[in-house]
Amino acid sequence: MKPKIIDRYLTKQFLQTALFALFAFLVIFVVIDMMENLDDFIDNSVDSKIVMQYYLYFMPEIIRLMTPVAVFLSCLFVTGKLSNQNELTAIRSSGVSLYRMMLPILITSAGISIFSFYFGGYVTPLANKEKVKIEITNMKKNIPIPGYNIFFQDSETRIVSIGYFDMSSYQAHKVSIQDFSKNNPIEMVSRIDAVRMKYDTLKMNWTIFNGVKRSFTGNKEVLQRFNEEKITNLNFKPIDIKTKQQKPEEMTTSDLYDFYINQLKTGNDPTRTLIEYHSRFAFALSSLIVVFIGFPLASSKRRGGLALQFGISLLFTFIYLGFMKISQAFGKNGVLDPVFTAWSANIIFFVFAIINLLRTPK
């Protein structure tokens, strides 16, 4: 059998099985989630079209999470089938090594990893954002509404709180700006409280209205009332307020990196954001790593057939995701380096895969 024919055959079988597995996972997840949310849909009289939109926006997240599992299951099933039907032996006897047989599946998995990075980094966050909107407006879930009760650190020594922010008019209401001493982070040096604050898109600065400014020096306090005053030393813009209210899963990879840079500039701890950013790359690459584990694992004949392959796939998935969650917990607490935290699961499982590959008969 010629290598090109083998490549086409393996690639076709691999992609068909992975797509079928992904479709099966989609159906299972949607059915389970629908059973959990059925009471919310009925109690809030959610229209069937809204329900369909909800699950349409939910599917990208399922695809993102289940793609490595589908790839691993496909690799085990296709390779195991070749081995059980002695096709693998026939291919090897024709002079094609195990490494050469892996090549088409590795190339296909690399393409899937690239697709997963783009899909998980840019398509899924936008879908998650729309899904959250439906949960807030139609399902009345207890989710904080963006725009209300906003608190954030604008610089190393400044904290800003906003009662309500109207993105359409770039106006903030019930604003408090508190500045603290560089030498003593609990010593307040000035505070501005205003009824309203508006952003000038041309001059790119803020103007506050109907407020009070207080300055503290030792035991002395100087109070100054004003009707209108410009502030040029604030580091945030209206779009930053919207970003600060978003969850990481609602941000694209580019937005997540910009948010990380913004946190560095303002003196906030960027550890969690950096872990999430690198995890996007690491999780996408996992679709390639599982092939290094699955192909050698299934190349030897084993009893159990599809049931065993499926069980191995689920076991490996739980171990991988469990290890990733545990390492992220240590990383977010500052025990591990953020970059190492995001990549640790891939590094460890890749080393295991290479050792297993080298021990497998070629």
C-alpha cells in the first residue's frame, strides 16, 4: 500500500470519527443542560426561538471543551480498529513505520489545534457574551448586570467606584475617586465625590459635575465644592469600564491581552488574566498532544473494543482537566509561575507521551 493512499485513508477515518464524536458530545451536553434549565424556561415563559438561540450560542463553548476529547477518542478508535483488523500489521509489513503512519494524523491534529485556538479565542467568547445576555434578560438568572456598582483600581494609588455607567452617553453616575499615599497604601491623600462624570471623545479626558473634592494633609482636611471640573490624570476610558465588567470567558484573546497590559499599568495583580491568556494557547495545543498519547496506546491489540477505547478517553480527559484545574489553583494563589501553570499539564503529558512512544514497537 502506497504511503499517499494510507495518508488519505487515515485522515478520512480520523476526521469522520472526530466529527461524529464531537456531534455526539454536543447532543449529550445540550440534552443535559436543557433538563437542568427546563424549569427556568417554563417559569419565565421563554419563547422557543429564544431557547434555540440560547443553545446556538452555547454550542461553541461545548465544541471548544470537547474538541481534544473527540480527537483523542478518534485517534484511539481509528488506530485500535486498524490494529484489531490486522490492517496495522499489513501496513507495517509493507515497510511503513509507526512514525510515518502517525504523520497524517499529526498534521490533521495540528490543523485542528490552529482552528481550536481561533475558534476558542474569538468565536466562543462572542457566543458566551450573547448567551449571558439571554440568561439575564429572559431567564432572570442572578447574574450581575454590567454597568452597575463598578469598582476598580485605576493606578497603583487610585481606586474608582461608579454607581452606574451609561455606555451609550459615556456618562458615569455617583462617582468616587480616591487617591492614596505611595508610601502608605492605607493613607488617603485626596477624594473626589461627584454626582456625574462624562467622557469627552475629542479631548479624551473626563469632566466631573456637582461634586466635592477633599484633600488630607496630616490631621487637616481641605474641602472644595465645584460645579464642573476637568480631570486629565485618569488612566481609563469608557471601553475599559466595559472590559473590566466582562468575565474572561467573554473576552477574545486580543481583549484578554489588552486587559492584562491594562492591569500592569494600573498596578493590579495580572496573575489570573495571564494564566487565562496562556491557557487559551495550551488548551488548543492539547488536540495535538493527545495524538502522541493515543496512537501508540492503541497500536497494540487489546480486548474491550470501542467500550475500552471510550473508557480510556474519558479517564485521560478527567485526569488532564483535573490536573489543569489543580495547577491553576496553585498558580492563581501565587505558588506557581503563571506561564508554567498554564502550560504544566501539556508539558507533563507530552513528556509522558514521548516516553510511551519511544517504548512502543515501531
